Amino acid sequence: MTQSRWKYLLLRRSGAKERENGGERAHLWPFRRSTKARLRDIHPLRGGTGGWRFGQRMNYGQKLFLITTLPFLAAAVLVSVLVTLQSRQLAEREIHQLERQLIDAKRAELKNYISIARNAVVNVYGRAAPDDEAAKLLVTQTLSAMLYGQDGYFFVYDYAGNNLVSPRETDLIGANWRGLTDPNGVSVTDELIRLARSGGGYHSYDWPKPSTGEIARMITYVIGYQDWRWAVGTGVFVDDVLATVAAARDQVEARVERTFLYIGAITLAALLLVFGSGLFITIRERRLADAKLKKLTQRVFDAQEEERSRVARELHDGISQILVGVRYALDIAKRRLASGDARAESDLDRGIAHLSGAIHEVRRISRDLRPGALDDLGLGPALKALIEDFGQRTGVATEFDTVVFRNRLDDEAKIALYRVAQEALTNIERHSRANTVSIALRGHSRGATLRISDDGKGIEATRSAPSTGAGLGLRNMQERVEQLDGTLRILSANSGTVIEATVPLTHLLPPEDRSDSHTKANA
């Protein structure tokens, strides 16, 4: 548990008491809020209850959802745009091809009508002279009678622009229509005469439909009777073709809209699936994190109680007994001094010796809690003092080997490696029944490695006993090393145990200046 977590718990308890007492220290509430915010930063899964406001940091779940959905949405939009463009381009090509096919069919139909009209008057026109008015009248009557469909008819203009035949629009007959244009400004009569002079051709323009009087697109085919200087032609309205093309375009737009709806529905379903999966995973991970946090809190409490029990046991078994002996020695010396007994001096000497032992014991306990040599001299001398004290206290043969580092370990690495060695020696003393213990500290290209080995009965043998201290100690060592991004290896057998803790090169400080390197420890 971090220091911020402890502050939060203490302030929460004190805040509850203060609210019961009327809120005498309400000014601490902002600090509690900031502590909770820091806890959310430390534990991202324990963020807000959902959503975020402007200026508020997003939690882990929200960031994950954005990272997942934004590329998906961008891809869906891109696919939709590409599908729409490709569909419209393909549809336009198909519509243009359909329009060309229908127009070509209409033009072929016009040529057939002109061929029929030519065959109907060929005998008269072929034998007539250029000024045969009777033949001309017979031809105009024949062409006027040739009607087809609701709007189909033949028309005739002379090259001067006079209308000679127009059976469905008789008001045009006999008038000169040179310069006639449609509502869009397209030349009608002049262009028809020009095409007839050149041998024939097609011309498109807007013209009133005889059946309805509405303006519609018309395609005409005209040929020239050069002997009589006539332009003879016929035309068909292509509003049905345009209606077919417009219907095809409407169908294309409808298909595009349906495609958009399908893509949108699929995208929405995928987003809902991603959101549901992310929500499920977030809730599951939060529950797991809460369970782990509870376990970690309980382990911290257990470790605290164990440390308190150890300190209390050492105070009771060590210092307390020594101080009792000092008191008895001083009482005896006091009585003997009062009676003039010469043995009072030896009792005082014994009391002073007991006091010296108590002072030594206090220093040992203080060194176990926080060794001063670790801050003053470095990791190497602190480990050496630790294993020497272990050997003197337990009678186990000890060895210590190290080399001078060119780079120094930072404070976090020194404390972690020292606590790993301390925990390992504690487990060896309590469980391994070892005769020899050795500690080696080495620096290398990957960082620094602490190696602790003994010739005891191994970890698996000790775990058969009903004790959880060794398991908790190993977990503590593992977590300390993992916090430094290091590795912890434990090799155990019936012949002994080897523990290797390695911290990466990032926890080695740069080399010091040579001018003051002789005054500071390198490890």
C-alpha cells in the first residue's frame, strides 16, 4: 500500500470523526479529494462512475474505448464513402449505357420511318420534274396521311424555311420559320435545312407534344429531296427514355441510401458489441482489481502485525530482560553500599555491563528497521554488516563477496536489495537449518545482481510445516523486485536454496567525479 493510500485512510477516518463533532476541520476536505484523485491516477480501473466532463482526465476504460472505436468509425466512414462513390460511378456508367442504347433504338426507328416514307413516294418523286406542282401536291398529301402513334408524323420544309407538311400542327403550314429556336435557344428550322442540304442527319431539340401540348425532348431525322429543295423528316419524343433514365437514377439513389443504412446498422451493432465487451471486461477487471487490492491491504496489515510482533518480542525477550537485570544489580549495589559491603562495586560493574548490552540491543533493532550504513556507506558495507551480525547471532558460517561498482545504485534499488537480503536471512534463520550462508553482490552490463545461497533443506521442505511466514516473505521479495522492473529467481532443492535478485541498468547512477570518488562508497 502506498503512502498516499495510508494518508487517504487516515484522513477518511479522521474526517468521519470530525463530521460527527460538527466539522471542526472542514478545511481538510480538499486534501481528501485530491488524495482520491491521486488514487484514481495510481489505480486507473478505480476511476469515475462513467462519462467525463470538460477539463477532467479520462480514465483507462474511456481511453481504451476511444482508441478502439475511433479507428473503427474512421474505417466505417471511409468504406461508406468509397462504396458510395464506386456505386454511383458504376450506376452512372450503366445509366449512360442504357440511355445510349435507348437513343440508338429511337434513331434506328426514325431511319425505318424515313425509309417507309421514301418508299411510299419514290415512284412519284422519281418521275417528277423539279417544277412538277402536281407531283409535289401528291407527295405532301401522302406524307400528311402517314401518321403513327399518338405523336408521330412527317414534316416538310423547303430550303427557304417555309413549312409544307405538318399534319398534327397545321398552324405551321404555309408560314416561314427561318430562325425558329426551342425554349433553350437551340436552332430548329435552320439546322434541319442545313442537315438536309448535307444529305441528312439527326437533330435534338425541345418541342411541344401534339397529344399533351407539353414541351418535351424530341429527336428528328431529316433527309433532303435535292431536286425539289425539300427537307423531309420525322421525329420521336424521348420523354419516355428520360423517364426511364430518371427512374434508374432514383433506384441508384435508393440503393445507395440502403447501403448507407446497412453500413450504419452494422457499424452501430459493432460499436455496441465493442462497448458491451469493453464494459464487461472493465467491470470484470475492476472486480479483480478490487479483490487484489483487498488482498494486498490484508497482506500489508499482516506484515505490519508480524513486524510489530517481532519488535515487541525482541523488546520483551531482549531489552526488557536486560533492563530487569540492570535494576536488580543496582538494587543489590544500593543495599551493599548502604551496609558498607565492598562487593557493591562488582554489582555496579555488572549493571553497567547490562546497560551496554541494552544499548547494543537497541542499536541492533534500529539497524534492522533502518540501517544507517545503507545511507552513509552504501549497499556493500550494509550487507556485510548484516551478514556478520547474522553469523554472530546464529553461529552460522557466513561469506560475503562483492566488487566495487563503477556506477552507484539509486536509493530505491539499494533499499530493495537490502530488504531482499534481510528477508532471505530471516527465512534462513527460521526455516532452513543451514550451516553456511553466502551473499554475493555483482555489477554487470545489464544492471546489478544480488545472490544469496545456503546449504539448508530447501524451500519445499520448509513449506511442509504449518507456517505462512516464508510464503509472505517470498511474496514481499518478489514485489519489491518487480517494482524496480527487475527479476527474482529462486532455485531450491534438498541441498540448499539460491535466491538471485537482479535490478536493471536504469537503477545505476552515472559515475562520480574522480576528485571525490575516494571519499564516497561506490555501491
